[in-house]
Amino acid sequence: MELDNFQKEIAKRYKSFDKKSGPFFLMTVLAAEIGELADALKAERVESVKEELADSVFALVSIANIYDIDMSSAIEEKYLKRDMGEIHKNWTEPYLGKRLDEL
């Protein structure tokens, strides 16, 4: 399924609930899912990684739907219409900076 179709389906099914719950609630859900993803990655549990990625994308799309943000367009503008050097020049975290220099 394409991301834009997925986002529309999630909006149909969950947008009214998500609006009532609010973006901070969804951000809390996302943070929990990212923590679970980190645990799955650390343990190298591929099926759990798959599940937690899906949960994380769901939370992100739900937040985007609250603000009427088209995720496909946002991702395209941020990552596909710019080159890698332009994207990572603003990444200031020391570990990332060292890793990017190695790439």
C-alpha cells in the first residue's frame, strides 16, 4: 500500500479519535513505540522490529492527520528533493557526524 493511501485509510478510521486524544497523547504513544523499537533492535528480534516500525509509522501518520499534513509530500520535500549533503549538514549530534564522515 502506498503511504498516501495508508494515511487516508488511517484518517478514515482514527482521525476523530486522534483529534479527541490530541497530539501530545500520540507523541507519548510514539515515544513508547520508539522505546519498544530500540529494545527489539538491541535484541535483534526481526518480527518485533517489524511490528514496532508499523506502530511508529501509525503514530506518526496519526499526528500528521491531526494537522492535515500530507506525509508523502513532506517526506518527498525533505528527503527526495535534496541531496544527502544538504540533508545531513544540519545533523549536529556528535556520533552521527562521525558516522556520516565515514560514509
